[in-house]
Amino acid sequence: MSSKKTDPLLNWLIAITLIFGFSLTVIFFVLSSIKELSIQEKIQYRNQALTTTAIVFLASAAMFNTYYAARRAQAMQKSAIASEKSLEIGLQNAKLNQDRLIAERFMGAIAQLGHEKVETRTGAIYALERVAQDFPQEHWTIMEILTAFVRENAPIHHVKGEQQNPEYQGAVYSSRRRGGSRPTPQVDQNLHEELPKIRTDIQAALSVIGRRNLLEDPKDQKLDLRNTDIRQADLLKTNLQQADLRGADLSGADLRGADLSGADLSGAKLIKSILYETKLLKASLYGANLCWANLNRTNLSGANLRSANLSGASLRAANLQGANLYKANLQQATLKVANLSGAKLFLANLQGAKLGKANLQQTGLIGANLCGANLNGANLSGANLNAAKLHQTEVYFANLSEASLTEADLYQANLIGANLYRATFYQANLTQANLMGANFSQTNLSDVKLEGTILTGAKNLELQQIRDALGDRTTRLPDYIEAPTHWRQSG
């Protein structure tokens, strides 16, 4: 009921109560004045009349109190509803003001991105960063605007006549396989070229992107920086996880301590880049050019470096556990103390590479070229070196226990003090190799070429192993083993 309908009803009830109470009082007083009644009865009737009157007035007071309490509650309820509506309107107005403020700041900054002055463009980039920080709902939109700004203002410009890996030709990245190719002389020429300085506004955009709040990035979205020319960019400790950098040129860039885990750098150029302690966990560097790059202590665990060019690169103490280096070029690369356990280096070029004390346990090196490489003190236990080339390779005191070197070519290799426990050299070429002091315990030397090989001081070498091998008079055996008759008649 509304208050207008409730008030008359209440008034009627009060009136009826008063009339009823007054009537009872009158009746009792009339009865008490009857002469036939005794004094005791008259007093009793009068007391009842007074009691009834008091009850009626108390009931009336209770009714009044209840009524006004209900009115107060009703008024408070109306006030609360009004306050709630007012608050709702206030929130709506605040949201409208916020949206208007975002739009104003947003549009103002975007308009300034096209300004002719680099100072204005740089200021606009930092203004957009502030908008992204103040209004998280606009975070990813602003990141997409900034990456688009970099793509439009720093695209790759291919020099006419420049030879590239056929898999990555053209301004736009193509994932279509066209056949592999090795680095050309053009790459060596590029090493000596002076790199251009990156534009201030492009650097500002990359800095903002690199220090963004990663928690605001939507799932299944990636930063798109494909085919961008960001040579000599300062990307120190930037966060570029899952970024798409296919075909980008990061030559000479400073990526120390940066996080590129899961990033796609297929076909990218990182010539002479600094990637010290960079995280490239499970990143794709398929066909990437990392000539003379600094990858010391870099985490490349599980990374895809298939057909990548790492010639002259430094990978000291780098983690390449389980990495894919199929047909990778590591010529003259430094991999001292690096962890390559379980890595796939099939048909990789490791000519002249420095792998001293590297961990190559269970590594796949089938058909790899290790000519002139340094493997002194390396751990090659359980490694697969079938058909590998190790001409004049240094393998001092290396651990080759249970390694497989079937049909491997170790011509003039130096294996002084190497551990060859249970290693397999079936049909391998050890001509003129130096195996002085090596451990031949349970080593398989079946059909191994030992012409001119030095085996003096060899440990655990048995006559049966020598009989299974193919040597001649030039083979130098330990004092305790006499050369087979057919050896002495040949050579």
C-alpha cells in the first residue's frame, strides 16, 4: 500500500479504538453509579473503566509508534534507492568521462605519431605507454599500434643483387621450403659494414614494447615485428616472449638478458648481436644468421636452429640441451663448456669449432663436419658420430665411452688419453691418428683403418682387437702387443 492509502485507514482505526475505549469507559462508569450495586462493586467497575481507558491509550500509542516507525523505514528505503540511483548515475558519468579522457589522450597521441618532428613522435609513444598503464583495457591495442608503427617506419630494405637464403627471400616472410643454401661471400662482406644508427622514435617504441606489463597480454596473441629493420637496437633485458620476429634484422642489437622464450626468429639476422645470458628457450631460429654473435651463457634449450648460420659465434657455457642444429653452420664457433647434451647436430658444419670441455653426451652428430675442431676434454659419452668427419681434430682426454663412430673419418685426429670404453669404430678411418694413452677397454675396432696410427701407451688394448683392425707396418703398437703377420707384410 502507498502512504496516501495507509494514512486514512490508520486514522479510522485510531478513531474506532478511541470510540470503543470511550464507550467502554462510559458503560463502566454508568454501571458503577447504579444505586443497587454495593460500594465494592462500584469501585470494581470504576477500576475496570480506568484500566480499559489506559489500555486503549497505550494501544493507541503503540499504534502511533509502529506507524511512524514504518514511515521512517519507508523514507530510509526511498533515500537508499535514491542514493543507489545517484551512485549509479555517478559511475556512468565517471565511465563516460574516463572514456572521453581515453579517447582524447588516445587520439591525440596517435595523431602525433605522424608528426614530422622526431621529438613529437617520441613524446606520443611515451604518452601511449602512459595510457596503457592507466587503462589496462587498452594495453594490447596500444602494443599493436606501436608494433605497427615499427613495421611501417622501419621495414627491411633488401639491397639489389643481395643473395639470401632462398627460404627467406622477399620482403615478406615465407614458410614455404625451397631448398637449403650455405652462406655466401656477401655475408662476410656485411660483417665489415658500418651499421646505421636506429631512429630515436623506433628505439622508444621498442623500449615501451619491451617493458610492457606481460600479465596484460591476451592469450594466443603475439607481438608482430616481422621483417623490421631494427639494427643496433637497445633491447637490454626486454621481454619479447612469443614475439614474431621472422625475417627481422637485429644485427648489432644489444639483447643482453632479454627474454625471447618461444619467439619466432626464423630467417632473422643477428649478425654481431649481443645475446649474453639471453633466454631463447624453445625459440625458433630456423635459417637465422648469427655470424659472430655473442651467445655466451645463453639459454637455447630446445631451440630450433636448423640451417642457422653461427659461424664465428661465441657460445661459451651456452645451454643447447635438446636443441635442433640440423645442417647448422658452426664453423669457427666457440662452444667451450657449452651444454649440447641430447642436441641434434646431424650434418652440421663444425669445422675449426672450439668445443673444449663441452657436454655432448648423447648428442647426435651423424655426418657432422668436425675437421680441425677442438674437442679437448669434451664429454661425448653415448654420442652418435657415425660417418662424421674429424680430420685433424683435437680430442685430447675426451670421453667417448659408448660413443658410436661407425664409418667416421678420424684421419690424423689427436685422441691422446681419450676414454674409448665400449666405443664403436666399425669401419672408421683412424689413419695416422694419435691414440697414445687412450683407453680401449671393450672398444670395437672391427675393420678400422690403423695405417700409421700411434697406439703406444694405449690402455686395455687386446690382441683380438688389433686382429679385427686393418693396420700395417707403419702402425705403432704398445710394447706388449705384437703386430699380426699380415700387418708386417704390408705397408
